[in-house]
Amino acid sequence: MSMARPTQDQNKAWLDGIRTVKHWPKHGVMFKDITPLFQNPAYFKSMIDTLKQRYEPMKPDVIAGIDARGFMLGAALAQAMGLGFVPIRKAGKLPFETIKEDYALEYGQASIEIHIDALKAGDKVLLVDDLMATGGTMLAAVRLIKRLKAEVLEACAIIDLRDLGGSALLRNEAVRVFSLLAIDSGDDTH
């Protein structure tokens, strides 16, 4: 099975497309804004193409994306792969009956939800978000998926903020992880 990795040129281009916003959403946070990557059609396409090449051999049944930038990445990837998309949203945003998971994130507390009928038992799910920081959001999403008796093939992000330990936390919980880029949270060169 081929496990696509970004090329060195892609890594450089994508890194150049990340904008660091200091002290957002609160003082002390160096927010990694990936919206410029979505605004550039060549960058966006190359990210989706790389992820599609990686994940087609794994044969996921569905892609789940985490509110909100995970929706952009996940929906585009689902469309490219001919798969359905499942939103995992902030609490109170889904209209039908849901299950909820609470978690801590790098700058506070939050909850996410999924519709109770979003997945079938045994579904193979690719979980996507924009970045892995402390891992709290992704781990909460993994727990929601497992509560619906589905399987997480891998947790995927554009960026792994490796110094915050989220990818390590997920691996310690037996979740496979992949990111297109791995950088440190304090790196403000982007």
C-alpha cells in the first residue's frame, strides 16, 4: 500500500502559505491560520491530491471533519474520493439528536457533537481537521466515532504542532495520525 508523503517543494509552499496570528484567540497563543492555503487553488488542490493518494488504498467508508476548518478539508477530500462527509460540530449546532463529548483545548474547554445516525457500526472513518495541537478535539472526535461503533482509520491534519503533544496523545490512545506538515507552535516565521 502506497503511503503518500508531501514532496519537499510542497512542504515549502504549504509552509509559506501559513499565516501566524499572534495572541489569537487569546493572549499567548500563536494561531496558525491555514485559510491562505485554501485561498490558493494550487495549494488547496495539491493538499487534497496528496491526501487522496494516501487514503484511497485504505478504503475509508466516510470522512468526518471537525468544526470548522476540518469541514473545508474534509468535504473537499470526500468529494475528491467519492465519499460521504460527516460533520462533527461544536455543541448545539446540529439539528437532529446527537451524542456529545467534552474536552480541554489549548486555550479553554469545549464540547463537540455528532448526529446519532451519522455512522454505521463498522464504518471505516478518516477523521480530518486543520491542525493537531494538544489533541483534545481530535481525541474527543475519536471517542464520538467509537461510541457509534465505527472505526477510526487515521486522524489527519494539515499541521501537527508537535511541541504541544497532540499527535503523541493520540498515538498513546492507539490512534494512527498523519499530518502534511509538522512545526512547533511558537514558530512565527509563517
